[in-house]
Amino acid sequence: MSSLRTQRRSWKCYLCGTDIVEGQRFTFTSRGPIHWECFRVEVAKAFNNRIPEDGEFLLELIDYFNEGIVKIKEGEYRMTPSLPQGGRVNLGGLGCFPLFGG
């Protein structure tokens, strides 16, 4: 049986207090879950609104990875109903691959 979930998890952003739903861009810090936009505001405050270039670069990389995670999670939810039992997808000549622990 596939281990894919059909319900999205949710958390509360520790900075703004609103819901974060799986599929949105967010991250976790030592203080808990936080929207990506709220995190950027928090980082900017830590640098008196002048984030150094290397810090900006790291934030851009993390943002890039977060976008990929969001796309993967969205694919997981979109494909769940059509996946065969076992959570594997056949990509033709590329082979058959398990998805998300399936």
C-alpha cells in the first residue's frame, strides 16, 4: 500500500501567528515553523535591514530549494489518486521509480 498522504499538514507561524499549510513555502528554525516571507523579515531585522551579500546568496539558495520542495509536495498530492498500489510510477524507458517512500 502507498504511504502517500492525502491530507496536508499545517502549523502556526511563530512570527505572524497565521496558518502554514503544507505546500506553502516555509521553513523551521529553532523557534518552530515560519513562513518563508516572515523568515526573510526576521533575518533582515537581525542585520538591521542590511543583509550582507553572502547572506542574500544563501537565502536565494534556500528559496530555490524550498520551491523544489513545494513542487514535489504538490506533485505528491496531485498524483496520489492515480498512483498504482505501492506508490510507484512507470516512466517508460527510464524505469519504474518509488515516490515519497512508496
